Amino acid sequence: MSKAVQIRQHGGPEQMELADVQVGDPGPGEIRIRHKAVGLNFIDVYHRTGLYQLPMPATLGMEGSGIVEAVGQGVTHLKAGDRAAYASQPPGSYSEVRVMPAKTVCKLPDAIDFDTGAAMMLKGLTAQYLLKRTQPQGGLKEGDFVLFHAAAGGVGLIAVQWAKAMGLRLIGTAGSDEKCQLAKSLGAEFMVNYSKEDFKDKVKEITGGKGVKVVYDSVGKDTWDKSLDCLSPFGLMASFGNASGPVPPFAPGILGVKGSLYVTRQTLFTHIATREATQQMADDLFAAVTSGKVKIRIDQKFPLAQVREAHQALEARKTTGCTILTL
Ligand SMILES: NC(=O)c1ccc[n+]([C@@H]2O[C@H](COP(=O)([O-])OP(=O)(O)OC[C@H]3O[C@@H](n4cnc5c(N)ncnc54)[C@H](OP(=O)(O)O)[C@@H]3O)[C@@H](O)[C@H]2O)c1
């Protein structure tokens, strides 16, 4: 048996209940993992509200770390007793123990503790694929400007540090002066408090009117239009989230008018579809973290039983950096 946070219908934080669930043995290609810590992500909010629909009842959670208890037939990269961490489908990490596909579970280097492992996999692999695998025509090179929204959040603070290590000139946005200060202290060259300043005007000013090569936009509805205006000709609008709501439908003609722009909507799960790709990206992330280039800030911890408060804080924009649920 395992304690697990489940929902029986989509809705507010009150839908999440701690339940006792049966956990079996891993089947072919699966492992059973006993969690040491669980990562909180904005996708958990979309799963809870129903923006992304789940079959019911559903255990939430896409990220965790722990100790492998058993492996199923055909699993060769893990064995019982291994320290491990993951970002993966299907949801289910808000639990003490679970059975899950082994494909996206990676051995955790000894130098990385369980809390950090649980905080960094989904958010760190996302920063990895955005900065390294989601680039404009001709790629990104040292000195290029990029705009990264919600730069003081979980994905944001990892991306800020990584972009600096890559020599990129990152302009970040955040919803308060304190958040802007924090992101700057970790390497954002410029920060704009978009709750009181027009980020489009600031980007034009900072780049001398030229605009940025890429906008990484996880805010969605509220930032979409102005983000397109921040791009230089042939620039890339990389949409990857909907914290303020989904981007409304738009006419592609607008992309021509604004400078022959490119638009993409990315999701981590396409990038980590295979064991090989997952491990390659995770190795890059582990190297960035163990070398000290990227520090994983865990600014909030909640016991698993207080998951409702954790969701409320995330949705109310009261968090910075990563948040974990403790067991
Ligand atoms: N597609 C993918 O592969 C992928 C993978 C991971 C994450 N994501 C997306 O990336 C984003 C960041 O994820 P995260 O888990 O690290 O969360 P987070 O950035 O720690 O939290 C979301 C942040 O979005 C900003 N925000 C702007 N408008 C908001 C609104 N109306 N309501 C709530 N927040 C708002 C807030 O920062 P300010 O107060 O500074 O505005 C808030 O702190 C999310 O949109 C998530 O869905 C996408």
C-alpha cells in the first residue's frame, strides 16, 4: 500500500485527497520506486483543473526522486537499490511508492541529493531542451539576446543560469521587484517587472530596437501578443506553457506582418520520448548541476499531506525557484 494524492474530478485544490492505493510489482519495462521527494510543477495545476484532462481517479505529479525497489523484465539501466530521479508520463509521483515506466527514470549521480533530484528533473530537462534544442534558424550564439518570461520561477531560474553559462544575453520578466532582483542575482542580464512596465518597450530599448532572436513564453495568454513584437525578423516564438491561460487562436498572416516569424509549441515529453534522448539530456543537466554552473534553488518545501497549500502558493504566484513535496 502507498499514500497517494488523488483527484476524483477536475477542480480546485480541495479536490486533492490523500488516499491509500495498492502498489503491485513492476511489469516488463517498468520499475517500482520508493520516493524520497516529489517535485511540484505547473503542469500538476493543469492536470488538476482539467486544462489537461486525465482519466479518473488520477494520482497527480510528474517528477520525483527515490530508491528503486524492483525492476521488471527488460529493464537494464536500473537495478534494485539504485538512487534515481525522473520527469515522466504518466502522472503519479505524488505518492510514497509507485510502479512506472523505466524509460525516463535516470540514475541520480551521488553528488546530487534526493531533494535536488526531485526538484530539477522536469524543470531542468525543460530548460535544457529549450535553450539547446529549441533554437531559431541559424542557432543561438554567444551574445544573442533571448527573452524568457517568468524568469524567477522553477524553470525560469534554471534557464537564467544556464543561458548565462552559454553566453546568451537573457532578458527576463517577473511579476515583482523582488523576483526581478532574485533572477538578476543568478545571472539574468536584464529583468523587467511586467506587472508595472511594458516588456515590449523595454526589450526594444535594451536591444536598440533590434529585438530578440527567441522568446521563451510559458505565460501564454497574457504575454503572447506583445511577445511577437519583441522578436527580430525571422525570430522564433517558443511557446511552452499557459500559466495565465491558453494562447487564443491566431491568424498565421500576423507572423508575416511582424517579420516572417516562426512559432513553435514545445513539450518536454516529445524530447524525452526515448531512453537514449532522456539519458543524453539528463547527462547534460547533471553536468550543469554538478559543475556548479546551474544551482537548483528549492525555495519552498511542503509535506505531501499539505499539497493543497503548495498548489495555492504556486497558482497565486507566491513561489520562486523550485518547490518540493516531502515524505
Ligand atoms: N511545455 C513543457 O515542456 C513545459 C515543461 C515544464 C514547464 N512548462 C511550463 O513552464 C511554466 C513554468 O513552470 P514551473 O513549474 O517552473 O512554474 P513557475 O514558473 O515556478 O510558476 C509559474 C509562474 O508563472 C508566472 N505567471 C504569470 N501569469 C500567471 C498567472 N496568471 N497565474 C499564475 N502564474 C503566472 C508567475 O511568475 P510571475 O509572478 O513572475 O509572473 C508564476 O510564478 C509553466 O507555464 C509550465 O506549464 C512547460
